[in-house]
Amino acid sequence: MSSPLRVILQNFSKVMCGQMAVTTLGFFALAMNTRALGIEDLGKLFLVQATCELVSKLISFQNWQSFAKVGADIEGRGSLKALWLYGVGLDFAAATLSAFVVATLLIAAPSLLGLDPETAKLGLYFAAALVFSGRGTSIGALRLLGAFGWAVSIDVLQAVLLLLNAFVLYRIGADLPTYLITIPVVSVLASLLVLFIAWRKIEAQEDVAVNERFDRVARQKFLSFAFGVSASSALNAIRQRGEILIVGAILGPSAAALFGVAYRLAALLARFAEAARISVYPEFSRLASSGHFFEAARLAFRITKMAVLVSVFAFGILVVFGVEILSGLFGAEFSPALPILLLLASGTALYASAFSLTSLTQITFGSWRFFKFNLIAFACFVLGAILGPYAFGVNGAGAGALAYSIILVLLCGHSILYKMRDEKGGIL
């Protein structure tokens, strides 16, 4: 039987290869979109995307974590199929509500989003695509059942389709409305494919006899954990997607475009963290459910040491070559985004280094305690996100991300160390 670290590394290699492919393809697509649309229209596209992503994150259930956590508890004792169907129902209910809210905002208050009415109406295509965005439970099922390859392959396929879309639109000289129509279509196709593959994998399981009482308790745990995870994810959505809206509201669409480009570069480290978090979550869930917290905690700190080395190296590359990267990928007019890039990258590097600690905190102490930590960190984010642009203009955008990461990592690290000390009688 493979050790937890070996399983995690195997999963990580699959996810990271997929993330690298998605990131590379995404940057080629972004480079084409940047040159095709120009800074003003690109800013409008970013604002529409950010609005949809923000509302979706605020409303939707982040059910892949919930399925991994509760599914690990009931493996061999309850019906994974019943749990999956329950989660999918929650996914689609939340996705439909998200679509309705976004459509209402685009029709009734486009100026609040920094959009003109004509662009806002075309953004309704993005809103309609949100109905099919509920893929969380299905992704969680693929990861828990060891089908990491399928989840990665679909992400890569979506990136390939987005790149082809960008190439075709670039060659034909398409205008902004065409981008606002075609990009959501690709998202819908990918979501439906995830749902289909997950259904096939769930159907292939030798499910135990249905235990209605046990399954009802599992659904209650699923819902409670999902609410807590979603509350934390909502704060993260405001932090990640909302900051560009703050920058756009204070400094305008051009500044939003600079921030959006810098954010996507800094997201390279965030992709590393997300890939790693995806890899550790099922194994940490199994260790926690079997009462092996101390083993999981030692493993988490061991992984953190390795992650620090990667994050510092990546951040150093951006410090030395940031201007060249911005100019080479997106054009010389985007080189002023370097201060934003460094602020975002510093916060992202810290968060990426501690992905195993934050994941273990959520699994061990529960999603609601983790939400409290996020709430404290979020208060610091709000101060930085608003004061940064007001005090330093474009150069101050991104300060909120750094403040958030510092506070969250300190809270999670302290909690894990405290519990480790208790379990070993005060001796670590």
C-alpha cells in the first residue's frame, strides 16, 4: 500500500502537469486577446468575467472539498452515489441563482460594474453560462475516486479550446462582442463533460446497500461542511476577483487591465498552491477521519518546507525579469504593472507555501473555524485593498492580498502547532 506522501506526490504530478499546460495555453490566449482587443476593451472583458466569477463564488457551494471530506468518512459504509446526486443538486441550484443575480446586475446596474449598457447586455451570455457552472461535486468525486487524470484532462481541453477561440478571433479581427459570446460556450462544454465523466465513474462503483439513516447523516454533514467551505470561498472570491473591481472603481478600466494582467502572472504561484491543495486534500481527509492528526500535521509541515523553496524561487524570477515578462507577453504598455505584480506575487507566494497548513486546518478543525480565520484575514485585506490604490495609485494595488496571506497563515500555523503540542503532552 502506498504511503500518504507517495500518493500525494503522484496526484500532484498529474495535477501540476495539467496546471502547467493550462497556464501556458492560457497565457498564449491572453496574449492574443490583449493584442486583439487593446487595453480598454480588455479591461471591459476582465470586468465582465470578474463580475460573473465573483457572484458565482459568493453563491455557489465549493463542493469538491465537501465530497472529499464526507466521502472519505462514508467510503464502504454509505452510498457515494446518493451523496454525489445530493451534491450535484446543490451545485445546479446555486449556479442557477448565480446566473439570475449576475443578469440582474448587468441589466439594472451596469454603471456600478464600470460597464456601459451595451457591453453589459452582451455580458448576459456569461450570465447564462453560469447555469452550467456547477461542477464542484463532480470534480470532488473524480479526485476522491483517484481519477485525477480525467479532471486534469478536461481542464487542459478547456484551455485548448479557449486558445483556439482566441486564435480564430485574433485572425479574423473580431470585436469585443464576439469574445463575450464565444468564451462562455467553451465553459459550458467543459462543465457538461465533467458532469458526464463523474456520472460514469460513480456508476462504476460497487456501492453498498443503501442505508437511509446513514446517508441522511452524511448529507447533513455534507451540507454543514459545504456552507462553511463556501463561506470561506466567498471571502476568497472577494479577495481574488473583487480586488480588480475595487481597482476599476477607484482608478478606471485601464488600471483594471493592468491589475488583471499582473493578477494572471501572480496566479502562476496560486496555480501551484491549488494543484498541491487538490493533491493533499483526499489523503489528509482520510488521515483525519482515521484519527491520525499528528501524522498529517508532520506531513503538512514537511510539505510546507518544500513549498517555500519553490515559492521563493518563483518570486525571485518575477523580481528580476518582471518587466521583461510583462512587456514580452502583453506589450510595453503593460510594464507599469510591475509594482502590482510584485505585491500580488508576494502575497501569493506566502499563501502557496502554506497550502498544506490551510488545508489541514479546514479538515481538522472544521470549515466554520477556518471561516473565522478567513474573516479575520479578510478584514486586513479590505484595509489594504482600498488604502493601497487611494494612497499610491496603481502602484498600491495588490496590498490587500499580502495582508490577507500573512494573517491567515499565522492563524492556521498556530492552531496546528497548538493541537500537536496537546496530542504529545506539551512536547513536540
